[in-house]
Amino acid sequence: MNRVDNVKKAIKYVTFSVIAVSAVIIVLFIIHIVNVNNFNDEWKSVSPGSSATSVLVDIHPRGGVTDTWVKINTGLGTDLNAKIYEMDVTNNAHTYVEDWYLRINIRGNCYINNGWCGTFEIHQFNDDGSEHSQTIDLRDYKIEDVSLNYHQIDQDLLIDLRKGDYIIYHPDTNESSGEVPIKGTEEYSGTCACGVIMYSVTGDIDFSDYEMFYRLNKSIWDGTKGRLFIIAFSLIIVSFIIIGTIFLVSVHSEGKLENKEKMLKDVFSVCCNVADSRDFYSKGHSERVAGYSRMIAEKMGMDKGDCDIVYNAALLHNIGNVYVNEQILRKTGKLTGAEYAEVKTHTTRGAEVLKGITNIPLAAEAALFHHERFDGKGYPHGKKEKEIPLIARIIAVADAYDAMSNDRPYRNKLMRDKIREEFINNRGLQFDPEIVTAFLDIMGEKEL
């Protein structure tokens, strides 16, 4: 048996082993996904005295000087005391509170007047035991549409509540309200504050009988299990890259390079899809960047072999994202200094994964330097101009185009003319002028 046959036989055994292990991991991962989905679909609850600490509810008077007042001559035979109560919901669950509602059982006679920002589902029981309910936005209603028992005093709506009645608060689903979802991370507990104005004879209302129902939205990558799957998939990816590379070398000696290159491209595609899957805004990002990078290389006169190297290395430029916390990648607000520092590690971590794979030329350089700037203000090493490898300068332009031409959590995609303007304004600053010129020519020749 010759050397090529020995290599092929070894590859065969190793491949079967990796496939078997991968199949087991995939089955376990599917089970994990099912369990996470079941967890996310389950309605949980918290009430006074509950042992649950992941989500907390606190209903209390607001306590300001102008947060209590007296309404006299009400026509109800007595003066009424008004008080503003806050309903605070705190998320300590280290993940999103996806949906929730709060039921409050009324323990004494009172009136509900106003509330924010969601709606109130009010249930009244008549003397004969029959129930009547209505859902109403107490900030925006027409008095003629109110079907509940109520009084109107000095233009104020006072809806009757007696012992045994109950109200259900449904939060405002507009994301700008901050009520749904309620975000939470390991470093940050999100809180939303709702409010309600209540009237009573004494001015003190017992809100101790309540129950909040909620659903959490946990990512499949959260927790110890999620991190173990990230590591496992990373090892599988690297194993397939190595197997695919060795296999390409062996079949090249038999004149079958073309078919095996397709196999390697499929492996690369799996790699970039795993990297892009951490952030749903980046789906297909690596493949698009690789395609744009090949166009630039062709426009700059590189031969087919060099263009293939550029394409393959660009496919893997973001492989380091598998090590970055997914909640940071999906964060819609401004990153903290620590979060941005973790994001920047995807360059060095990606280079560490790829540096030992010599049969994928320039992949480690592409991963390490694609966020360097031509003026030296990039990361991770602050290289500038021709100190930055050519492949990284090419990918920087392709990467920026894909970012600008697609929606991001913090902005909508830019129009074509605006993208051209950004490249022109940053030529010689963020980008290599020669590469920008080549890419602007490409933009003028075809729709990307």
C-alpha cells in the first residue's frame, strides 16, 4: 500500500470517528434545543412569599410630595385620598423576560383612576356573583365606551373596585417603553417601572395579594451547556478543516483536486455559518465578504490561485466570534468598554484557531488584522498602511461594505450613494486608497 493510500485510509478512519462523535453531539444539541425551547415556552410565576428570585415584583407608594392628594366633595358621601403606586419588575434571570402580566387581587374597596404604560384588564363582581370585565387603556379612552361600574368626578374616571375584584396589568409591547422585553445579563438586572393611581377612603391600599406570570427567553448558547457546545462545535470545525486539508493534499496527488476543493469550501461554509449564527443580524455575512473580497482581488489583477486564497481566508475571518458572548453580539445599545474589549478578542482568538493550519494560506492573517485601519487607529495591534497584510486590507473594505449594506441593531442599511460617500471620505483613513478605488469601480460596473 503506497503512501497516498495510507493517508487516505487514515483519513477514512479519522473521518468516521469525527462523524460519529459529531452525530452524538448533534443529537445532544437537538435535545438541548428542545429543552431550551420548552423552558422558553413555559409560563412561570412569582407571588409574595415565593422562593423565586430570578424575577421580582415590588408594588409600593411612589412617595413624592406631590404623589398623594385629597379629592373633596366627591358626591360619594366622603372625601377620597389619592395615591400613586409604582409597580417595579426586576429581571435577575441573566436573560430576557420575553412576556409577562401581573394580576392584583383587590382586598378592600377602592377606585382605579389612571395607569401607565400598558392596559388594565379590570374584573368586577356584581352582588349576584356575576362577573363583568373590560380591558382599557386608562390614559386614552372615551367615557362612553366604559362599560364597567364607575363614577366621573371633576373629569376624573373612578372605576369601582370591591373586595374580591381583581385587575390584570398587561405591559406595553412597544419596545421603546422598556416593559417588554425586560433585558438582563450576568452583569446587569433590567427593571421596568409601571404606575397606577388609586383612590380610597383611607388612602392606603393593600397590594399584598398579587401574582406575576412571565416567560423567559434563554439563548441556546447560554450557561455551561451552551458554552460546552460552542467548544465542541469549534473542535469539530477545526477537525473537519484539518481532515479536509489533508484530504485535499492526498487527492491532489491523484489529480482530483477540483472535487476536493468543493469539499473544503463546504467545510469553510460550515465554519463561517457557525461564526455568523452567533448574531442573527450577520447571517451570510462571511460568505458575502468572501465574495466581495474575490471581486476585489480579481479587479486588482491577481491570478486565480491568489483569488482563491483570498476567498477562502475571507470565509474564515470571523471564526473568532464563536468565543464572544452572544448577548454582546446581539446587544442593540452602546457597548461598554469591557464588552467592546471582548468583541475585539475575536481577531486574536480567530488567529489562534487558524495559525496552525498551514494549508489554508493567510487565514490567520485575515482573522487577526481585518480590523486594522490604514491610518493605524485599528485593532488589535494598531498597524498602518502597508504594515497591514494585503489580504486584511482587502477584507476590511469588503467587510465594511457588507456592514453598511445590511441592517444592523443600531441602524438601517445605507443607500448605495451613501456607501460610496463613506468609502470616499475614509479613503486613506480607514481603508487602503488603492483598494477603495478598485471596489468603487466594481460598484459602478455591477449590482452587488
